[in-house]
Amino acid sequence: MTFGEQLEKLRKEKHMTQEEMGEKFGICASTLSNYERGVHQPDLEFIDKVADYFHVSIDYMFGRTSFCSPIDQLNVLLSDSFTVGDLLNIVLDYDHPHLELLLSYLDYLSSRHALAITEKPSDKNKA
């Protein structure tokens, strides 16, 4: 996906018109339209502001990754001393068979979690 396509997608997800978004960022709607259509490329300052506003990474804006969260999300603590980035580093070190096992286990945990959410408190008391 190009920068312009991603920009348009994010704008529409926020239910913003080009006029509204242009006003938000201090540019004309026609300039925004040119960015979305790839006629012109914005400057780095605009790109940075847009990424911050939509809370996505610049790499995501340019289609270099499907991971839309900013890189600082990797520093989010999952426990007292374990971050999302730590978890990602562990997963990236797995060989294919171990990765398949991990994904299978995560699928199992997800289904258990979904089941726990849908159970009513009275259902748990009966078990």
C-alpha cells in the first residue's frame, strides 16, 4: 500500500473528510487529495504529525510493515520487567517447529479466553 492509500484509509477509518483532516493539519483539502492520490509527497513534518495523530509508525504509513503500532509500543511492559519487545525477540529466535507449537498453544489460549468471556458467572458456579 502506498503512503497516499494508507493516508486515505486512516482518514476514512476516523470518518474524516479531506476538509476536516486538512483543517486539523493546517493544509488545504486539495493538498491532502494530492497526497492521497500520490501526485505530491508531503514533507517529513507532515508525515510525523499524521503518524502521531493516528498512533501508527511511519513504516506503517509507507506500507513497509503491517504492524501499525509505533515502535514505542515494543516497550510496553507485560510484567514487571518483560516487554512486548522481549516477547518478540524470543519468538523471532524460534525455529519453525517450535514456532508452530507456540502458535498452536496461543490458539488454544485464545479459545479458552474467548470461552471464559462468554461464560456467565452463574455458569462457573455450577461447574
